[in-house]
Amino acid sequence: MKQIKYLVPLTLLALMIIAGTTVYAHHAEFAKKGLAPATEQREVWQAKSQDIKQAVETNDYDTWASLMAGTKVAEKINADNFAQLVKMHQLMAEARQIGEQLGLSGPDGMGLSRFH
């Protein structure tokens, strides 16, 4: 009976050690591959997305291209059609503003899901 009394806590301790080691191993693997943990990655992406938005709003193709290098969007947008991307961004901002004026903005986008 004394052996069983120690078996449960020791088993729990072993499971905690295994879980901790697994989490550490995954973190180390991400670091080795150059991937940041989710919170760091999110912060980096948020800062980068602000720079991307500013590049589009100021019609700065070179900055936009360097920030977007290696993405599928960058494969489709080039110096020749970048003006269309800028125009699309302007139209989307205008559409959001009109949606807000009509009371169609909110967590479900333009609020159109209420009409389905």
C-alpha cells in the first residue's frame, strides 16, 4: 500500500517532466528553423503589416516589394500593376467608410450576414 501511495505522485511528476520537455523541444525546434513563438511572430507581423499598409498608402512600390518579397502576392503584383493595388486599397477603405455610415460595419464585416 505504501508503494501505491508514492506511485501516483511519481507518475504525475514524470508526466509533468515529459510534457515540459516536449514543450521545450518544440520551442527549440522552432528556434532552430527560425520560427518565433506565436506571440513574437504576431508582434513582428503586426509591425510589418503597418509598414506594408504605409507603403501602399504612400504609393511606395520599392518598400512594398521588399516587405512582401517571397509571398504569393508579390508574385502577382509588380511595378507595372502596383497602382491598381493602391487603387484597390483606396476603394476598400472607401467601402468600409460607406458601410460605417450605413451602419453595416461590425464584427461580421459589412454586416451583410444579417441579411442571409
